[in-house]
Amino acid sequence: MKELSKPTFHSGVEARSKHTVRKWRASEASTRKRRRRDEARDKQPRLDQFVKKHQHGTQKIRVVADSREMSSDVVKKLIDLGVELKVETLRTGDYVLSDRCVAERKTVSDFCTSIIDGRLFAQAASLRDLYEKPIVLVEGGTLYGTRNVLPQAILGALASVLVDYGVPVLRTESCEETALLLTSIARREQLENKREPRVRVKHRPATIKEAQEFVVAGLPNVDTIRARRLLKTFETVEQVFTKDEEELSHVYGIGKKIAESIRDVLTSKYPQNEGEQHDDN
């Protein structure tokens, strides 16, 4: 009588082996791809290497730094990078990189504080008035959650500085990254574009247009940008001064609070100085 053959389990073992081989091959392919990507990234020059590479020549990179920045680590990093620093008390900006480029540096905390007190927009207007290519550098971690400033307010401020004032806002993670970015911009401006750093100050207005903007910009919370909007809307300084609160508030960027403060200044009597003698005759 013919014996029955015993059942075999080779097919199941082989299937599991093939599955294991496929997983291993996929893992190897992923590892090789990641290794190639890492090698390509490592071949790219880092910013610090890029900056130092271009500083072996005889021409030095020069930066004018505000005296109030001397205690920051950014200044120390700039010196380490071989930058020649000139220290002055700057009215506008913190680092002058060329005759047309200036950087205003803010920590995350200072940036949020300047949104609350309105200082950010006055500084942006001053930067744009004096320099062709101003930038604002915000240094540190996340902006959100700092000093209880709402994300909507932060995004609105960023949009306003960029769109209304034409000043880009760049983010850096640390003082070292800030110094590297400043050096890179200064190198391009000075060595490639042949533009030396020059401190610009606001001179007395030379034309009627500048004089009109200067007078209107002297109103409370009115910078040059808002002054131009008021003048474009009402055409003359006299008309700006005679419009009521409601008409002023309809101008973009003015609003009720600024309109109220403008009218308060224009209509309030001049307070006599204490001890001043009056002429009753």
C-alpha cells in the first residue's frame, strides 16, 4: 500500500523570507538615499565659511554699530569674523552696512514690546526715510506667546512694516546668526557693489513737498507715511489742520484715536509756562 506524503511548510517560510528581504532592500535604499542627501548637504558651504572665504583679501569689511549695541554678543561675533567696527550713537538703526543699507536689530521680546507702544512703526518710517534698503532683524525663538501679544497683532505688524513701510523683516535664531547675516550683507554691498557704510541723518526739508510732510508728520502719532496719506487726501497742510475728527479718521492708518489726538493738539490752548510774565497792556 502506498504511503501518504507528509505535508510541507516550505511555502510559508519562503514567503516570510521574501517579505523580509524586500523590507531589508527598501531599508537599504532609504539609507543610501539619506546618505547621498547628507553628503550633498555637507558639501554646501556654511554661511560662516562663505563669509570668511571672502575676507582673505586686503579690503576689510566695515560696519558702523550703534554704541548701545556694544554690550551685545553680536558685536563680539562681528569682531571674530574680522569685521572692522566703528562705534557711533546712531539716531536710526543699529548697524549701518553701506550708504543705502541699515539694519535695526530687535530681540523677540523687544519686537513685541515695540508693537505694543507703537515704536516699531515710527522706527520703520525713519529707516525708510533715510535709507534705500533698510531691514529689521528679529533675533530669537518664536514670536508667539511673548509678552501676551496676540498672533493676529504680530502678523498684522509684520504685514504693515513690509507693505506700508516697505521694510523687510528677517528672522535669526541667535546672535551668531545675526552677525553672520550682517557680515554677508555688508560684504556684498562693500566688496561687490562698492558701497561704503555711511551714516545718514535727517536734514531740514529742502522742497515744499518735504516741508509739508515735515509739518504734518509733527502731529501726534503721525509719521511720514501717514503724513503723505493725509496730504494726498486733503491736498494742503491747511486742509489737514482744519478737518474735523471724523474726516481725519477716514484716512487709512489714522483711525479715531489718532484723529482725536490730532484735533486735541490743534485746538488746545498753548499752556503758559510757570512763572511766565503776562503782558496785560
